Amino acid sequence: MAHPVLAIVFALAALAALLGLALVDLRTVPPITGTCAFVLTCAALAVAVLR
């Protein structure tokens, strides 16, 4: 039961970090967002392979 809650907390923290980054420097958001999408894709692939 704790795993979905932990995933939600991590997702909210990532969104808050991107929002904070956008407030500081809006030009850096697209590269960071692309990197986050790549890391999440790799993590999803690893989970799919391990299952």
C-alpha cells in the first residue's frame, strides 16, 4: 500500500522542482523536462523487463 503513495509523493516533488526551476529560469525547463522523461522511460522499461 505504501508504494503508490510513495510514487505520488515523488511525482509531486518532481513537478514542484520543475515549477521552481521555471520561476528561476524559464529557458531551462524544456531540456530538464526531456531528461526527466528519458529517465522515467528507462525506469519503466527496467520495471517491465524485471517483471
